[in-house]
Amino acid sequence: MKKYGIIGNPLAQSASPAFFNNKFATEGIDAEYIPFEIENIEELPGILKEHPELCGFNVTIPYKQKVMHYLNGISDEAKDIDAVNVVKVTHDNNGDAMLHGFNSDVIGFTRSIEELVRGKHCKALILGTGGASKAIAYSLGQLGIEYLFVSRSAGEGKIAYSDITKEIMESHTLIVNCTPLGMVGHGIDQCPDIPYEHIGCNHLLYDIVYNPENTLFLQRGKAQGATTKSGYEMWYLQALASWEIWTND
């Protein structure tokens, strides 16, 4: 039996095990999808040794960049993004595992948002600077949308949450939450600390969190008249892209 999986911490919020195991059952695929909730990325070699049938795995918080140290190859797109969320496992002539990294987040995000932003939004705020945010930035660049990173502290190419002014909010009508705030396991009663009072009907708030679908971030945006979209479709589309990566020769 072939095995696939996901590494991250925490994984209680992940819909991937249920999605893929249901897919395997309904399509008669002799495979299993396993969640590997690990405390440290250094546990990865042990997982590979313990599960030689592992053909591929997804990568989620907080290992999308840390996993790159263990890869034998990486796609050009994932290299540009500097984050990996899909790893395909092959074996060399000696039977040693060879890991090849890809990024399907950019595929899922782009396909789920392009119709909503075309001709409507030209500037965006990206909340958070982790691995997922890099895929979002790459996608927005491909869509011709200027973006500004927001983090807990200001630095090169990013501003602090405390630096967000009314003018910035009014000019950046697309706001994408790339933090885990609001996610199951990360405090569903929390949301990014932005001035929601400056959000209006011209704004689109997109949360890459998909569990729950209606996060506090989206609720507060909707209360101000904004269009909102959860990360569920992004997750679903990137999951399908993961399967294509694992099964295409």
C-alpha cells in the first residue's frame, strides 16, 4: 500500500487526512494518508525510515521553509517563493529516499481569487510573513497587484501593524490574512490587529485559514460591508494540485 501524509504542528485543523482517505476509498486507490504531527523538523528522516512506502507528503505550519533543508531538488516556482508545501518522494538505485519540493499554495490561491480581483484591486496588504505569505506574494505579483507585508515589527519590505493608517487601508483594498490567527488550534476567537473601522464595501478580505470557514477576521470585515472569502477553495485546489504532483511521472 502506498502512503502519503502531512507534516506540521498542530494538525487538528487539517482537513487533508479526511479528504485524501475519502478520495482513496471512493476511487478504489490502495493508499493511506497519515498525519505526522511533529515537534521538530529533525524528526522527518525518522518518518521516512519508518514509512518506506511514503510517496509524498504535504507540509504545513511551521515547516514550509524548514523542510527545504532536507530536499534533494526543488521546483523553480517553489525556489522563487522560498517555501514548499508539497514533497514528492522517489528512491534512487540504492533505495534511498529522494525528496523533491513544490508549492501548490500559489496554484490554489491564484485560481480561487483571480476572478474576484480582476479590474477591482491593485494594492494588497499581506498579513504575516511566514511560508504561506510568500506564495501569496508570488501569486499577487503574477496577477499584477502591488503588495505590502504587515508583521509584528517593521523591517525591510514590511510595516508593523501599528503603522497601518487610514490612508493605507483605503488604498490597499485587498487584505489577505496569512497568519494562523482564527484557526482551530490557534485561537478561533482571535484575529489580526488591523483598524477594521477603515474597511468598507470596496474591500476584499481573504483568509487563507479554512477551518473554521468563517473566521473572526472575515466576520469583522463583513460587518463593515467588505466582500469576504475563506481559504477553503484555496485548500481544495492545492490539494488536487498535490495529488497531480505525486502521481505524475
